[in-house]
Amino acid sequence: MKITVDRSKCRGVRNCASIAPNVFDIDEQFKAVVVDPKGDGDAEITKAAKFCPAVAILLDDEATGKRIFP
Ligand code: SF4
């Protein structure tokens, strides 16, 4: 799964880092970064994206290039 954080939308709410702590971290600018795209399972990553209030996490299927979320 390809994970993209739209940093212009990210508000640093931290839901993503709480739900998938091995994938997402918050940097010194209070924006989310992907530290390890395979750090947590797809279910946690998808949940993190869905719980982002800013809809700043975009998920794509690596193999097909299709958008998974949103
Ligand atoms: S949940 Fe969304 S707004 Fe909050 S830190 Fe993560 S990407 Fe940014």
C-alpha cells in the first residue's frame, strides 16, 4: 500500500500516530510523516486514514495504482 500524507491538509491531530504508531509520526512542524510504510498492518493504516479529521492520508494500491482511500 502506498501511503501519502498531504502535509498541507494535516493539522497534527495525531490520530494517525495513535492508531498506527509504527507507520506515522509527527515531526517538529506538527505534521504527520510516514516513518515505515510497513510498520503496521493494512487494517491499522486504513483505520488511521479514516480517522484523520483532515482527510490528509491518501492510500493507493501499489500494484494497480488505484486509490483505496478516500
Ligand atoms: S490524523 Fe491527519 S491531521 Fe492528524 S496528524 Fe495524522 S495526518 Fe495529520
